Amino acid sequence: MSGLHAGAQRVVVLGCSGSIGPQAADVLEGSRDRMQCVGLAAGRDWRTAVEQARRLGVDRIAIADRDAAREASEAFSGTVLA
């Protein structure tokens, strides 16, 4: 990720599609020089997880619901864990 400083914190957002997930993504997007998002996790809302992954440059997401994970795998070029 460009602009990442050597001491940047690596962050995984659990519940990225929940009530505070989008705000967490906003904070991470505005703090790329201090934090790097390396993973996202969601329950069923794979669309939000994929959108945030693309926006934040994340190549790994986890989706708890297996059917939703299957759909995410078709839409996302990175790794999708179920």
C-alpha cells in the first residue's frame, strides 16, 4: 500500500458491515499513513465487505455465511474465507 509508514498499525475490521463498520472504514481510509487495513469480516453482507475491500485495498475478507461467501467469491478477486 503506497504511503504506508514502516511503523503503521495493521488492522482487521470485524463486523465491517455492522453499525460502526462503515465509520471504521472511513477512519482507515483517512489514516493510511498510520494504519493499514489487512482484512475485513462480515456475517452475511458480502456486498459491503467487497466494496470496503476494494476501497481500502484489502485482498482478504471473511464472510460467516457460506452462501454469502460463495457469492462474494464470484464478485471479489481477492481471497474470501468462509
